[in-house]
Amino acid sequence: MTATAGAAAARPLEVAQSPGARLPPIEEHARALGFEGLLNYRLWCHRSGFGSGLRKDRDERAREREAARLRPRAPHQTERRREIIERLVTPRLDVEGARRLGAPVAAAGIDLDAGTLRALRDLLLQYDCYADVLHRRLISRSGRHPRLGWGLVMLASRHSEWLRPPGTWEPEPRHCPWNHGPLFRSLARHLLARYEVPRFMDSAWFEVDPEVGRRQQDWWITVAQGGSIRRADTPIRLTKRMAHLFLQAPHNGALMTNLRWAQVIGMGGDERLARAILRTRLGRRFDDDQFWSSVVLFLVNNAMMDPSWAGPVVDYVHNMKYAPRRTVREGGGVEEGPPPQPGFTMKGRSATKLLRQVEAWHGDLNRQSYVQFQTWQPSGIRPFELEDETEELGRVRWTVQELVSSWELAAEGTALNHCVVSYSDQCADGETSIWSICARRDGAEDRENVLTVAVDLHQRAVTQARGKYNALPNRRPNSARLRRAAQAGYLDLLSRSDHVLRVWIDRERLRRTS
């Protein structure tokens, strides 16, 4: 950090002039006309046909006093306009009021106490001196922020912590009336700040979840009043170095992602690794951060690892520790079980071995990574059940059931190690129907996925029928993985599944082209 930047970060904001201080003559004149600051006064002069300069002779001042006596203090704030603004400020924020103020719909129904109502009215009226607070664009959107009106509600809710009244707020003349971002930043710092606050933290005032917003606003106020962000209830535990880096984080970053950025850089990572980690779920999710901090430290400590591995590693770790197993239930739907390794830890992990595990896992799942998960209606073809008995397998109960969601396709593809999930869009468009043939042997508790079948719905024809690793029924195993499956008795089931498929095709009057 440069000396200039450091000075800016620790520079106290100028406190409003005490009431007893002697004002310069032009400021005394503006105050006598009823204006709190020179910018209000100059705007009034411009709109009233007077010169907006600050050098006024005795005659000009006399004409201005007469005009101010006959006209309201701010000509654009008519009584009608004031009534409209005050109607927005009601004790209960109903759906319409929430919409006008840009509040999230979930916030409709909250009660505003009398102090907050008075504070909100004062904010709206004072802000209206510099920008049209009733303008559609002001209420609906403010730059990158979702709702400026909601930001004013949040500022009003913290009125007990205000350091200065809104009536003494005077934005810099360079702040354009239609550029609401700088105006809001100026107002928030006038009300609550003794020290500069990083610009990216202003998103706390526009957080759509009021509870989350309240917590983030506490962080904003802590920094604004000279406290350390380490004292705040942040989801990431920050060291002194991380807290220092947080205040220097990129202005174009979001508040939460900049917390993660400060953590990565503070642990010794570089910008490239930080960007890679922010593109993963760790840039969006902050639950169980004691564990995920150990993952970040692992990535930082293995500096020779290509940062592009950060995404695959995080995906793999999340799947092992947190993601439930999904299997297709008999009769349809997905059944969830515990994660594969709920006790997964980074302690003692070898980077080389972990990357081999990650690569093997992604090799099975990379075909699913760009699928939009969705559901669709059944095709109208009937499911099928068959009790069968052979010398090799004994008694087996076979089921043929349709898969009607991308989750079911993904579970089927994981069970049989093939890419049936790639049919998701075709199924959703009504072009293809995917069926799973499963077997439950006599005395077994679980069903086994044996064969996946694709049906062209326009031609009512079976176009594909594949088993594990894309194996075809009644074919010799041509890979080591299939030979291992043969030792487990799977190939006997695969061979018999072809008979089940033919019976089902005949019953449903389908054709077979596979």
C-alpha cells in the first residue's frame, strides 16, 4: 500500500462546523435564507434565475431575500411533492410501499418505529434537494446497487447511531444529480462515518435479506467509526494482515468476496490464485469456514500447483464431505443418502495423491458439468416389472422405469459410468425418453442398475441400450473395468437384461434400431 492510500484509509472525515463558529458572509446570507449549505443555496439561485456564483453585491442579496420570503426554501419541493414523499413513510411497510422504496418483497410487512419514520422522512426530503427522490430510476435502480430507496430505509433504521443530522449534509458539487451512487456514499458517510470506508462495503446498505444486511451494516459502521474489522462478526476469521488487506481490496469486488480475497492474499497466496478461488463456491459460500480455511491454506501452501486446479479441488472436496449421494428410487424420483466421506479432512493430505483422486472423480463427472438440471413430463410409455428365474442368476425381480429429471439421469450415469446426463435437453424438449432397467436378486436388499435405454419418441424406437462403461449386452468385456465387473457377476445381469428389454419392447409396440 502506498503512503497516500494508507493516509486515505485512516483519514478522519470532516465534522460539521459547530453552531457557535463564525460563518463567512456568504454562508451567513445562505443560512439566513434558510439553506443549510452552500450547494443548496446555489441550486436555489440557479433555479430561481439568480447567479449561482458566491460574489453577490448588496442589491442581489436583497432581491434574493425578497424571493426567498415569497417562495419556498427549495422551489422544486412543493407542498404536493412533500405530501407524496410523506405518504411513502408509513408505520407499516406494505407490499406497495416496499415496491416504491425498492425493498425486497420479503421485507414487506416489517414495522418501522416512530424514530425510523421521522429519520426516513428527513432523509427523503434532504436527498430530494439534490436529486429527484420520486424519479422512477432512482427508486428502481441505482448503478450497481439494487434499490436506492431501500438503502435510505436502512440508513434511517440506524438513526440512533447518526453522528450528524441529514439537514447538514452537503454533497460535493462534482456529484451529478443523476449519479446516485456517489450521492448515497456521501450521505452515508456524513451520517455515520468518522473515517473513510472502502467503497465496496456500501453494498451492505442494499442487501436484500434484512438480517444479513443488518450484520454487514454493523461491519460498515465498525470501520467507519475507527474500529477494526476483526472485531466484527465476519464469517471468516481475519488476522491483522488480512484485516489490513481487506481495506485495500479491489473496489469492483463485492463485500463478501473481498473477505475471501483478503484471506487468500493474507495466507501468502498471489492474485492469480485468489481469482481462481473466487470463481469457486468459496467466493459465494462462507458456511463451515473453519474447514474451508484449511482448504484455502492447502492451496496456498502448494504454490507449484496450477491455480486452475482450485475449482476441481473445491468441487471434489465439497462432493466428498457435504454432497448427499443420489440414487434413483424404484418407482421414480431420487433418494438421498449421506455424503461419501463426511469426515473428510485436509490434514496430512498429499497434493499429488489428492490431484489423482480429483482427476478420477472429474473424469466421471465432466460430462455433467454444463448440464442445466430440469424436470419433464413422463412420455406416456408404461413402466414394466418382470419376475424372472435362470440357472445362473436364480430368481430376479426386474423393473423398467422412466427417468424424468436431470438429477435422475445424473444418478444413472454415475451408477453405470456413462454420459446419459447429456440427454437432459432432449428429454426436456420431448424428443427422447430415457429408461433404467434394474434388477433385485432374490435375498438382496438393494437394486442394481444394469442397463440404460434411450427411446426416440417421434419414431417410438429404442436407439441406445448400454450398461456399465457403455458396455453392450452379450459382448465380451474389452476393458479391465468390465472384467472386474464380470467377476462381481454384473455381466450375467447385463446379458439377461437384453431379454427383459425385448419383452418390454414387444409389450409397448416399440421398434429397436440399436
